[in-house]
Amino acid sequence: MEASKPKFLGACLFALLLFCPVVESRRFAVDGVNGGVYCVACTAVAALTNQLSVIHNETFVKSFDRLCKLLPTKIYQNACLSLGKYYIPKIIDIITDDVTADVICHAIDLCYTDEGYPTCHAFPPKGDFNLAVETAKKKIAMFRIKVKRNISPQSPHFDPCTLPGVDRLCNLFDRIFNNHHPLIDVDNDYFSSVSEAWRGTSWRGRDCDDFDPLTHPGAIDHGDLILDKNCNGIWGYDPETGKSFEELLCKDTGNLGLIVLGDSVAAHFRIPPQWLTARDLNEEVFSHAPFIVANEADWPQLSLYTGFLSNINWAVEKGNATSIYLKLAARNRCNHRDYQNLAKNGADSFDVNNILIKSLTRDHNRDHPALVFYSLVGNDVCNKYHSLDHMTTADQMRVNMRKTLDTLEARLPRGSHVVAVGMVDGRILYDSLHNRIHPIGKLRGDVTYAQFYDFLNCVHVSPCFGWMNTNETIRNLTTQRALELTAVMKEVATQATNYTNIDVHFFHNPFFKVIKDWMDSGHEVWELIEPTDGFHPNLQAESLVAEESWRLLETEIPHVLGKVNPNNDRIRELFGDQGGY
């Protein structure tokens, strides 16, 4: 990830929480053009502040103060106040009914027009846009003369991350988005006993002894008479037989862990739409913001692969959920806590080898086998570049996937399985959303998803220029490449017959079947897509994909699921929830 990424996050506070993962990839130049992510974040903050002023019939300044007070913890509030202290005095004189968020952000140079690029705006202009910006800039110039504040000619575009208070937030985001291992992990086995976010138990099963690297979920037990070496909550001995409960209840039942190497879909990326909907803004919707941000705006605890929560009831997310892990653990309760979500926002087939697989914890001799999903549904064709040349080629995909399989063969215990999942057809995004209203435009109905996509592309920070695009030809060409890469994945999986420790399988993406069934039942596709980014599947979609994936596993390759443990009821009777998560 580029070093400037956290600067964007810190610059405009919670708006960065809204948009940061949209540009999450090693290949996304964070600065973009025309102001890039700074422009996007400023536009979001200015728009929401303006909308709050309309809703509460108050001034822009009072609404900005209201916004700051809604944010959780002092680090967010102080950064917000610091931004207001710097920018609000500049724009007080330019706020009128005809000045949109775009005009404000262009006037203070967080948005601008680079040479050779078109001028960008998210909202429909009210009159002559260029004239409005020019007039606003003149008023700000007069303000600078009045207060004798000059900006160095060597730095025409001020970096908000240098402001007191904001710098702390930038540093925090730098730690979060450059982190691939648990924040607290004393024995360095990549499992944490205390941290939920920060790549902790939301992502991997809870460690039950953080001072012993050989004790962690998935480890082969040694009787577990006194200590629970594999952290599945089963330990002690049966006084009648003198045997350990681990031996009596788990031996020869086929312990199996669940691991996913994937992208933001596998991590279940989600930015609450309430954060971009002015009428929904209140303290409650931000109450879990620190946790959400520390999890990189991902919800792996509810993901289709490793989700371990069966329901959630937060202000910003409510509903039931299921996952492949939950079904695998129900099949054999000895698998409790044995999950690793190694997904990363923006990850592609290069990142799997360069980043993700390096954080895999599975010892060839000391751990149980695992069921591994290779789930890259779009980032090999998705990026911010206005060209198809930056997509992964068929030859590159072939090399990358084979390298991953070779590494898994060397790392995984014998009896492990790998399932490669094909890519999606992202044209469904534009087809189902383009004329619907995006949350940022909900108050006035003035921003459609088509406009939202165009704005992100204009500043070159879109997560997927190819599919989040109003140009049908580009969308079709992107799908063509995705189909080519999917064919390569199937080819590599089919030919991977020379491994000793793993067997390899391929599934076309279950989302195709989920969409068909959803439409056949009278629903619309947009109901399955996250509102904020217009790009990712929502909680209901992830659960439906998990159900369909499990159906495929049971019917087509049931041997990869291991046995049904006949001792499950006894385990539940003796150990209850086995220590939870």
C-alpha cells in the first residue's frame, strides 16, 4: 500500500472511513488525479454538512460542529475540530444556496483540475460551475489577504494530515491499513488471545495460550488432559475410561480447518450506508466505528467463508448470517475456532503470493489438514486505471495460481483440499444500480450510482474502472477478461493432479446461481449489493452464497468436508459453546 493512503484517511475524518477501502489496492495510486481521494473525502464531508444544515435548519458551521460531536472517541472528534478550525473560516463567505459541495472543495483546492483532465463534480452544478468556483476562489483569496495567511508556492495543495490532531488519526490509519498480522500476538503464531479487530479473532480463531506458539487453533492435540492445545474448547479426561475427552470425542473424526485466500468479498467489506445518509446520522450509527475501522472496514466475523456469528443487531447492520465455517464446525464440533481469513481489500493473484500466503499459519507436521478457498472474484480485472492494460493477463494468472498451489503443497498437512472459485460478471452492478439514488444523494435525489461511478473515475480512485463504468463497451471488455481468467483458473485446477498433500478443485462463482434464484423468486438484484460502494455483496448475499457453496461442496466434492462427527451432541452436552469465540 502506498504511504500516502493514510493521509487520505486522516484528511476528512469519517468520510475517509467511508471511502478509504474503495481505493484499497497495491496498484491504486492513492492520490489519483484532480485531487483524487482528498477530493472524494472533502466532497462527502461538505455534502453531508450541507444536508445536515437543511435538515436541522441551521448554518453550515453549526452543522459541521454537530457532525464532529457525533463522531466516536476524542481522536476522531479532535481531528474533526482541527479540520474545521483550518477550513471553516475560509468558506464562511462562500456558502450560499447555489454553492454545492463540489464548489466548496474546488475553492479550497482539495479538488482541482489537472492539466489534460476534465473537471470533476459529484453533484449537478447549479448554474455555471467554473464561474461559481472562480467566484469562490476570489472570496477566499480576499480572506487570506485579510488574515495575512499565505500558502507556500512550493506547496499549492495543502496536506490536511499535517494539522494537529489530524496527524494522529493519519498515523492510526497507517497502522491499520498496513497491518497483516494480529496487533497483539505475544508468541508470534499469528493467533491472538485478546484482540478482536486489528487482524485478531475477527479474522482467526482465538488463541488459548499466547505464550506458546505450538498452541493455537488447528494444532494436533497431545491428549489435552490439562491444557487445550488446539483451542477447540475440548479438554480434560473421562474418569470412567481414563482417556482424554479429545481422544474420545475427536480422534479419527477428521479435524479440518477453514482458510480463505481472498479479496474484499471474502473479507466482507462493508461501509455502513448510514454514514453517508444525512437523515440517519446520529451517535448510535458511529458507536462501533472504531471497531469497524480497526477491521479495515471489513466484517470477516460475518463473511461467507469464516463468519462465526449467526446474527447481528447493531445500529448499522442487522440480520442473520451463515458461513462455510459455521457449517463445517456444526459438522464436526472438534473444528471449533479453526478458521483463518487471510483476505485483503484489493487483493489479486499477485497479492496472494506476495502478501496473503505469508501470513498463513499451518504446519506441515504439527497441524490438522485444512480446506482452503482461493477466492479472487474481481481485482485481477479491477483497478483505477483508464486502460485495460493493467488487468492481469491469462499467462500471469496461470503463473500466479500455480505458484500459490506449490506453496500450499509445501505448507499444508497431507489430506488438505483447495477449492478455486471463479470470477464474477461485474456488469450486474451497473445494470441493476445505474439509475438508483446513491446514499450521498438521498436527501435531494440528486446523485445516481451512474453519477457516483463517473465521479470516482473522474478523480481516478474507482475500485473498478472496468465494471463501475457508464461505458458499456468497457464493461463488456472487462467481463471478457474475467471469463478468460476464470477459464485459466479452471485449467490450472484441473491439471493440478501431481500434488501429494492437497487435491485441487474448481467452482464457477456461486453468485451466478444466487442471482438467478433471487430474481426467479421475484426480487431485484440491487437488494443484494452494498449501498455505499455499489460494488460488494451485502450480508444477505454473502449468506446466500455460503449456502450455495455448501450445496456444491456436499453434492460435488463431499470428501473435502470430512466426516460428520457422531460425538457432536456429547461435545455440546459437556462443553456447551466450547468457550465461544
